[in-house]
Amino acid sequence: MTARRHHFMIDRPVRVRFAPSPTGYLHIGSARSALFNWLFARGHGGRFILRIEDTDRKRYVDDSMHDILAGLRWLGLQWDEGPEVGGEYGPYFQSERLPIYTQWADWLIDNGHAYRCYCSAERLASLREEQVARKEQSGYDRHCRYLTAEQRAEREAAGDPFVVRFAIDPIDGQTTFHDAVRGEITVEHSLLQDTVLLKSDGWPTYHLAAVVDDHLMEISHIMRSDEWLPSAPLGVLLYAAFGWEPPVWAHLPVILNPNGKGKMSKRHAVAPDGSSVPVHLRDYIADGYLPEAMFNFLSNIGWSIDGSREVFTPEDAIAAFSIDSINPSPAAFPYDKLVWLDGMYIRQLDDDDLYHRLIPFVAQGVGLSETEMAARPELRPAVPLIKERIKTLTEAAPMLSFFFVDGPITYPEPAALIGDKMTAAQSLAALAATSDALSVLAEWGHDSIETCLRELAVTLGLKVRQLLAIVRVAVTAAAVSPPLFETLAILGRERTLLRLASAGEALLPLS
RNA sequence: GCCCCCAUCGUCUAGAGGACUAGGACACAGGCCUUUCAAGCCUGCGACAGGGGUUCGAAUCCCCUUGGGGGCACCA
């Protein structure tokens, strides 16, 4: 990393924006961009603005708006201005700002910074084809930029459709601008296009809409994804053409696939082992990640609070965040670390809190309604038993499902009921002895069950682990379970004895 | 193909010319603890992409090479 101490503060109120387009669910990388903007705003007494860039009617996805708002709120990134909260600089939907864009497009034309282009899609396509065939740089040849007044009048009279293009000026110059995370960046104008600002349907493209809105909304710092870096000079030139004070630009590093190959795509991300990892925030929510863990995790991609802390609060992040401490290099999505972090946060939760968060996940996992689950007595006392055994909320259900079986339990592998270094007959006898001992236990509780079983192991001449392994499988139908004594205490004597009996029956044919 | 950006353990990162025998975390391996599985604790493995400069001194500044990423739409 190169040494950076780039100027990133300017003498005006901090106003930053997150400007997603409702063309799909909230992407995990977009969420990170939103988070950085929010962190910066909160750390500088600024405003965090949410603007919806819905100028592409073809790509509009119906419920994506709701998904984006819900995702931001889930993460705790409440916006100060925008949809559902309003603000002084609205409207915050670009689809409601059309007259503003046409007005400024006209202004550019009137001042010689833009022109109407009547070229057909066919002409553009064949132009491109020729350029590719001749291995030339592809791009618009500025045909309409040099139309005479008569030619222009002719087209207008004919009512030909047109787009408005920006007139890059000078066409052989260069533009240098300052990026707050990378420093000086220079681009030759010969590489820039006379980009379309207004489409033939009258709607603006991103370049026009974003610049106009950023200025009108008095955005002070533009922190956005790396993908915009090559077109940033266009924004700079646009600000200059309008004569507006430019904001501070900061381009955030892209997030790569977990295997480090290519950016995390819109549809799926691939892990080092070839498996795929979700890319939408909603999938992580559904997978049972905690918002506080996700917040912490996202903060750690492309930025770090210091050299030693991995786990920190939003308050600490706000206090420490600065644009020039953003790492410019692309980062592979560290999925394993998310899983670990989520486990950390789960362990830090108090039991009641975790219980409430667990209800919907466990209910769904075992096929009960949330109301039914809330009414069951087993989940709450089981929380401390699984707290340090789960890394996401969804992992609880398979671990606890045996608690929610009221009828007879089945053993997929009856042989698992045979104790270590024991015969089936010996195991059967141990099961019977356990049943006898537990049935006469005066008090049904963790301590008494533990004393009883430990003594029984001695009586039977078995190692404690041998006996407990048999009982564990008998009661939970699994070799791995939460701690056994607590588990029995929660399960209750009746169901425990029932299962001990079922286990005996399952073992009988093997002895 | 052209342009732009980036380059420290497998991965996320600390590093602002001397405090570097390059630090932390995840993952991985081993050990302790232990009723299974976890959690926790301890230990280990493991990197400055390569080559030239500048300097008394370079992970750090410059150049080249290589590698990786992004962008080249009437999408954002």
C-alpha cells in the first residue's frame, strides 16, 4: 500500500449519499458502500442521504425497493433524508425529478457543452462493428457533434428521435482529479466518449442524473464503488461544464469472490472450494446472521479500525473511520470470518435476547409456527446449552429438533446405540439399568441426574463416557448433542424413559 | 484489444524511510480442558510478487516486468 494522507475534508457540511438503483435485491457489496458512507456521515456530524436511482424503467424490479430499505434498516443504517423520511432536498426518487434533468441538459446544450445526436441504433451498431473489425478503439465518432445548423433543423423538422450527448472538451486534452483514497488520477480525453446524458425516451442516464442530483442535494463527498473510477473524469468534466463546486471523490475497493477470482457478481459468489456463497443481504438475514455481526464484518473489508481489533462496536467504528484509512486494494470476501464473527456475537448475547431471536428460526426449522414455538417450554432453557455451539441462528434447529418430538423417536442407525468397546447385549443392559435408576430418582434436575448416572456407571463397571454415549444416542437419536444432563432435565422424565425404552427395542434385534 | 486501478501469510489486514527477528485475526495443525460436539486457553505453520534504482538505511519512495482487478452501453 502506498502512503496516503490525502486531503479529504472540505469546508462545507458533510452530506453523503447512498444511491442504489432498484434493479435487484440489496447486494452485500452495496451494503458495504452504504455502511462506509453512513460511518463517515455519523463521524462528521453529517447527513446520510438515500436516493433511489430509478431511471432505467426496463430493469426495474418490483420488490427491490422494499428489500433495499429493509436491508439498510436491518443493518442499522438509518438515513436522514430519502424515501419514507423526506427531507429538504427532495424528491429522492430520480423518476420524480425528470424536469430537472431536461432543464440542465438544455442548459448544457445552450452553453455548448452538449448536443443532440440523431444517430440510429443501427448506425451505432455498424460503426462499432467496423471499429472492432479494424481493431480500433470503439466509441461514438461524434458524427452529430459537427452537424450544421441546416442539417440539425432538417432532423428536427423530420421529428427524428435524439439523445443528448456530452461534448468532451477539448477532445485531445486530459483530466486529472483527486481521489481521496488513491490520489491523483489522470485520464486522456481521447479515451472518453461523448457520453449519452439524456436517452431518446427523455430519461437521463446515470452520469447526468447523478451529477445534477449530487450538486442540487449538496453532496460533499462521493464514496462509491471502484467500478465508477474510469468514468469519474466524466463527472469531473460535467461539474466543470456546469461551473459547480465539485465534491470530494473516493472510490471504494471492489469486493472479490471468496476465492479471489473476479468481483462478487450480482448472482452468485464462489468460494475457494467451488461452492457458492450468497450475494444478497437478504440471504444472510435468512441464514441467521446477526445484524451487529454483519455490520462489524462489513466494516472490516477494505478498512480496519486498527492493527489489532477485529471486534468492535459501531460507536468505535464511527470514531475511527476516515476516508484516507480506506485500503485501495480489492479484497476477497472473507466468508469464513463472517461465520466466526457471527459466532462471537451470538456468544456475547444474553440468553433472553438470543431466545427471542431464535424463536422464528427454530420454529421454521422444526416445522412449528412462531406462536407454537413461543409456547413450548424447551427452547428457553436450551438456549445456554447451544449458545456456544452455533455460529448462526439457523444452526440451532437441527441441534434441538429432538426436543420437539412428542411421539416415539426413531433411530436411523440402531448400531449407534452400542457403547464403545461394548456388545449390543451389554448396551441393552445399560439402557435398562439407566431406565430403572432414573425412574426412581427423587428429584428430576441436572444435579440429581448427573449424580445418578455417574454412580450408575461405576456400578455397571463402565466408563462415564461409555454410559453417557449410549444414553445420548437413546435420547437424542444423535451422537452429538447439547450437554446430556441439562438435556435430560429439559426433556423431562416421561419422555426420557419413553426414549430409553424405544432405544431398547431398537437394539433388541442386534443383541 | 485499449485505458484505469491495485499488489504484505491461503484469506481479511497492521505498516506514513530506522521502533520489523514484519504484528493481529480467520482458516489449518497439535496440545490442554472435557459427558459428545462446541467454546475457551496454549503452541505451531505461514507473507513484503520479481528486477533495477534513490538512500547511511526500503515492506514503505521512483522505474520496469509480472500478476490480479475494474471499465470501455440510449445499465446503473
